Amino acid sequence: MGSEVLSLRVDGELLERMRQHAAKRGMSVQDYVVRTLIREDFDERFQSSVDETKKLGVRWPAT
């Protein structure tokens, strides 16, 4: 998978908070932002799967 460039303009206060969060995890701001976006995408896809499963009437865990 190749990579692309995405440029963002963010508020200085927000950038500082991102730097702090990234530093706590020993990450760069870039890595922190990418991992946050990946996590958000996963959460969204997972919730969509749960919603579709509910539409089918499947109960989990099966009882």
C-alpha cells in the first residue's frame, strides 16, 4: 500500500494537545493522528457491522 500526503491546518492549541498525547505514547504527532484515524475508522465499521447484525435479528452472545 502506497502513501499519500495530507496537509492540515490546525489551531495551535489543538496541535499542542496532540503533541502531548503523542509524547505520552512515545509517538510522533503524525503517527498519533494516523492511528487515531485508523481507530475511528475501525470503530465506525465495527458499529456498522453490529447494526447490520441486529437488523438480521441475531443475538450475541447466543443464549
